[in-house]
Amino acid sequence: MNDTVQHDAQDLPPNAPRRALRLHRELARVWANDRGVWGQVTAVSHTTLGLRFMATAFVFFAIGGILSMLIRAQLATRQGAFLDTDLYNQIFTMHGSIMMFLFAIPMLEGLGIWLLPKLLGTRDMAFPRLTALGYWCYLFGGLIMLTALLFGVAPRDGWFMYTPLSGATYSPGINADVWLLGVTFVEISAVAAAVEITVTILRQRAPGMKLTEMPLFAWYMLGTSAMMLVGFPPLIAGSVLLEVERAFGWPFFDPLRGGDPLLWQHLFWLFGHPEVYIIFLPAAGAMSTIIPVMCRTPILGYGAIVAAILGLVFLSFGLWVHHMFTVGIPHLALAFFSAASVLVAVPTAVQVFAWIGTIWKGRPELHLPMLHILGFFLTFVMGGLTGVMLAIVPFNWQAHDTAFVTAHLHYVLIGGFVFPMMAAVTYWMPLITGKARVKGVGEAASG
């Protein structure tokens, strides 16, 4: 083997290494960001924009965390005297909106944009300028919402903005309009990222890399982008219709003039429940990448995991009505959506058991990313089991709009997204910064 390599090297022209180095430098110069502030504004590199998405998302995550502490302080204060009603409603709405729209979605987009070209063997995403457009739309939409909070005109009708509460009659002023404008920009950003990711995975893979040979993370991102392309347009349509109703008086959601307030719920949850799996799948992709490394063994059940991903993509659009079990829909529909809500636990469990099997088969090392993953198992399984409980109609009728649902949501989101994302950041941080982390600090904080 060594003799063959040496013979091939001797057959190369004497100036071939020099030409290759010159070509590499020229390409690096072409693809590098321009210098100065304007160069940062016009950057289209997937590495730069992916890191920007993630860094901005973490800033919003910190702001959302501060708002959550204000909520808990209000609830812990005698007779709720910490905040007045209007400000509390604004903080409550902004906490949910920030965590769902300004942290979770952009964070997974940023990880995919930064990591996918490196995994697929391509220099950049398929449409670099579309990636840049998506980032600036995201930043602009987020700043609109934060500015409104600073000036006391933030939305106050809940992050789900149910009608008729969010209509002009019960929510005068510009509070709801700010939410609709900001979220629409963020959703446009998400659709742009979904197009980018889909085309990059399907068309930009390295020569010879078949779909069945892709890293699992790419499969997870492909499923995520497919759900985003189908699930996000209904919310964009709903927000446009609600803004038109508020601005021009068109009766889309007003029952007194022929509208239907349930139309908003259908449009919102047609986005809102696939959204849970849109958030979960990239996090699961990160774990399917990290767990084999931490356990020093190949992932168990590659084909079964891919099938589970495809099953989740399909089933996630068949259970949005389980958020609406108490609105009076027909019993046949209740039965269908209840069955779908229970069935979706099967592909999720397939992935969990594949991860557990990989850990069992390998020799796990409890580095910091693995500690975060262990936190995922405990928290997410509790969230998943309580989700199956809420899928049962009689139980849902009793627990609807209670703290049980709030706990279920946070178990799923913190366990199914925050812990895996913390594992991903600590796992890839040396690659991002070029420096090893200080050992012991993260482990002490986790403890």
C-alpha cells in the first residue's frame, strides 16, 4: 500500500502541489467574507450564518429565561402584586413566543446550516444568499417583538393568539399587530431555511453519497425541512388573515359576521403540533451523532431510525386537533385524532430504544455532552408519557388548560430540545472555536 502511494506521488507533475495550494488559496479568497462591517453584513458563508443563527438564538433564549423567572416571581408573590395584569400578560406571551419562534426554530436552523455542508462534503448551502435573507428576516422579526416589549406594547393574548381575544374588539391597540408582523418575518425565515436545507441535502451531496448512506443527522434535517415546508405556510396564512381582519374589518374569525374563531385554531395548530417534532427531530439528529461517539460504537438500527423519522414526518400532521378536544368537534374526529396522537409515540420510542441499545452495546464515557444526553432521557420520557395521557380524550377533558399541560409541554421542550442542544453545543464547540474547553466547569454546572 505504501509503495503504491509513493509510486503515484512520483507520477505527479513536480509543480502539482504548488498549483493545488494556489487554487486552494484563490478559492478561499473568493469564498471568504469581505473585510469590515459591510463585509459582515453581506456575508453569505454557511459557517458564518449558521453561527449567527445559533448565537442570536442563545441571546433570545437568555431573554426568554429572564421572562420566565418574572412569571414565576409573579405567581409566587402574595396576591400577585409583583406585576400588574397588562405587563404580566405581555411577559407571559413574549416568553412563549421567544422560546418557540425566536429560540427553538432558529437554533435548529443554525445547527443545520452550519453542520450540513461539512457532513455532506459540499462547500456551502445550495442558495447562500437565501440563507442570508433568512437570517436578516429572523433578526428583524425578533427585534420588532423585543422593541415592543421595551415600550410596553408587546402582545398580551398568549403565544397562541386565540381569536376572538386577539381580534380588534378585545385587543385594541397595536399589541397583537406587533406579534403578527414579527412572527410573519420569522416564519418567512424558517421557510427560506427549509428550502435551503431540502435542496442542499437532495442535490449537493458529495459524488457517490446515496441517500441510504447519508449521516443520520442529514436524514433528520431532511424530515424537519419537509415538515417546515408544509407546516409553516398555514401559520403565515393565519397571521395574514388575522391582520387583515384587524386592519380592515374583514370577518375571517368573527362569528357574528360569518367567520369562525376555530379557523384560527386549526391554522395555528396545523403548524403548532408538527412544530413540536420540527423542534425534536434536529435535536434527535444531534443525539444520533453524539451517542455513538460517546459510546465508542456504531449507532444501532440505522434503517429503523430512518423509518421512524419518515413515520414521524407523516404522523405529525395527523394530530393537531388533540389541542382542540374541548371545542366540541364530532366524536368520530375525536377518535381519529386520539388514535393518531397515541400512534405517534411508536416512532419516537423506536429512536429512544435505538439510543438505549447503542449505549448498552458500547462503552459510554460520561463526558459533558453525554451528561446532557442523560438529562434528555429522564426529562423527555416523562414528557412523552404525559403526552400519551393527554391523547386520551376523557383525560384530556379533565386536564385541558391546567398546569398538567404546562408541565407536559416543558418536559417535552426542555428534555427534547434544550438538553440535546446543550449536548450539541458542548460537543462541537471545540470545532467552532478551535480551542478545547476548560474541563470540569461544565460538569460542575451540570451537577
